[in-house]
Amino acid sequence: MKTIVSSLAIAAIIAGCSTIRAPVQAPLTSLPMKMTSAGHAYVYGDIDQVQDYPLIIDTAANFGVLPERLQGKLQLAEEDLHIEEIQGATGKREMMRGTVGHTSLRGETVPNIDFIFQDMQSLTLSNGLIPGIIGHNYLRHYCIEFDFIHSQFNLAKGGCPTGKVESLRALPFHIEDEFIKLQASFAGENIDAILDTGAHHSFINSALLPLLRNVEHGKQSTSSGLGGHQQNKTEIQQVNYKLGNYSILEPIMFVADLSVFDDLGYNNKPILLLGLDLFRSGRLIIDYQNRNIYF
């Protein structure tokens, strides 16, 4: 009598005899990372036929921003353009929004993402170019790393390579309204924190101010957002708080009741906007797939 063995059984036997291999991780793509005079991290990328253009890496921008002069160069079809009211950090404004076919950082390409066309004159670089912004609609497809030690920006598809995060502190996050949200605590009270790599320093609103202890108040100045609106801010120094279970001391941050806080429902509720300066002594990794930041 013949013995019939199913193909599934054969596959199981073969699998049992083979060498078990760890899953293949996507290689890192590395780009030189530069800093603006105001402290924003940027890289050079390609947007359709516009090559090697400076783009600020902004995790809190729902979509990208490009200077108005590039709208003509990109030759977008009329159906890919429309006027929309956009919320910036300091207010709302009507702007042109368009869908770009291909956005690429050193060959890492994401198709059909939206950009706002708006000049950010205050960020003009020493080479005379007005930088753009690359935001959440591109970044969410990757594990991204700000490596300030080596002045590099790194990307990997899928989760972050294990070797990259082993020595760093891990903190979980969730995505809400296309923002990276984490948990912070001031004087034992838990509050929401938004990670904003487009902000050079961290900001809190005045609703959080009563939770601070022994901070020094510095000078007052103004902030200008994407729409050009000005809002007052006050420098504060030596601010202690926790991110998850990790103790943080920020030498400088700002108090400002930004319009975007009201738009997100934090007008009378404490909120922390985490800026890039907190991480500039080392590395910041954002694992969009597994919802962790590492620093």
C-alpha cells in the first residue's frame, strides 16, 4: 500500500531541516543633514523634476511645503491644484495645495503626496534658497533617524534596524490627527506631548505653566508661523519633566498659546510641543511602523 504524504507535510519537514534565518531588514539610506541658522534640520531631495532642493524635516507638518516659485516648475495639472484654508502653528490662511507625482530622498520615493505652496522667507538659507518642508505624509512610510553626531539623516523601509536602537531609550507613541503624540508628566500630572521636529525648541501653553517649579523666566519675543501670523512667546529656563519614565531637563523652552493648540482642543488644557533642540546632543529615531521613538 502506498503512503500518501500531503504537500503541507513535506513543506513542514523541509522547513524543519532548514536553517532558521532572522528576517531581512531593509538597508538604511543615508543623506547629509544640515542645520539652518534658526536650528531646523534639512536635507536635499527631489520633487518630480525639481532636483536637489532643501527640505526641512517636520514630523508635525501633515503635508509638505514648497516655495511658490516651484509651482510653475513642477507643471502640475489644474485638477491637482486647489485653494484650501491651512492651519499653521500661529494661525490659518488660504493657500494653494497641490499633489506631486514623486517625492524622493536619495531614491526613497513616495508617490502622489500633497504640498502647500508658500514662501517661508524668514528661513532663507545662505545660498539664497527658500527651503521647503517634507512632512508626515512622506515620513510615515519609513523608520527615520536624526543622527546629530554624524550630521546624517537616515531612512529605512518598515521597522527600524535592531542594531540602531539597542543602546537608546524607547518611548511609545500613537498617531492622532497625523501628529506623533507621547505622554509627558509635569509635577506628577500626565499631559499630552506632540513631537515636532520642525520646531527648533520646545513650547508649552499657559495652561501648563502652573505645573512648573523653580523655572527662570527670560525675554519675550514673537513667533511667526506658516501663515505669517505673529504670536508672543516667553523664554523659560531649566524646565524639569518626564517623558514616559525618563527624567528630562530642558535648558530653554518657550511659553506660547499657539493657534494650533486651540485648533487641537488644548486651549484650556496643558500641552507640550517637543522641539528638536532636546535631541541635538545625540540621536533621535522614529519608528512609524512599531510606534516607538528612541533617543
